[in-house]
Amino acid sequence: QRATVYFDKFIKDALKKAGLGSSHQTYTMVQGVLQTFRRRLDIKEAIMFSSVLPVILRAMFIADWDPNEDIRPFEDYDIMIKEVQALRANHNFAPETAIKDVAYALRCNIDVDAFDKVLNKLPKGAIQFWEP
């Protein structure tokens, strides 16, 4: 029950920050952001990162993962936001600020010190990715 309560609060925070119209739109945005970040980590880094996520976000982070996919570099924000928006493109309403909006909502709903400690162990670009 608590996992659902925490997830609902996170979704509401992300929805409000992004100015979206529904939790379904917000879910797709969050999923796109998590997948975009995950594509830039190796398996060990991804496991370390997922350990500081709330349980439902952790499940979203690893869902549909192809561990054989090539690891992408942290790139210009505009390139990564287009990657976020490409997930279910015909039904994706993620704004240009989606990564920052999800970062804001995530930081409102996690142990920020533990989160930042993990980000400092990840590749260059991880810290900037999660700046609200």
C-alpha cells in the first residue's frame, strides 16, 4: 500500500511540474526519462542507481530493458529530450522540460542525500541529467 501512496504522490508532483493533463501522460513521460537515463549506464551502474529509487520507479526503470543494447553517451539536453519524447510518440505529451520536471518530482520524493551519493559514482553527465 505504501508503495502506491508514494508513487501516486510522485506522479502528482511530476504532473503538476510538467503541466500535463493526466496521470497516463505523466507515466509515459516518467518512463521515457527513466529509459533515456538507463541507456547511459552499464548494468552495475544501473543496479546501483535503481537501489535509491522507490520500488515502483525501480520497477519502471528496469522494465523492458535490453541489457545488450549499446550504452549511449550523455549528450546535449535537446538530443536526450527527443529520446524521451520518442517513447510511444503518438501518445507522448512530454514537454521540452520533461527531464527537469521528473528530476524535480523525484527529488521531492526520495532520500536526496543517498541519491546524490549514487549519482557521484556514475558517469560524467549523470549529475547534470538529474538537476531539476
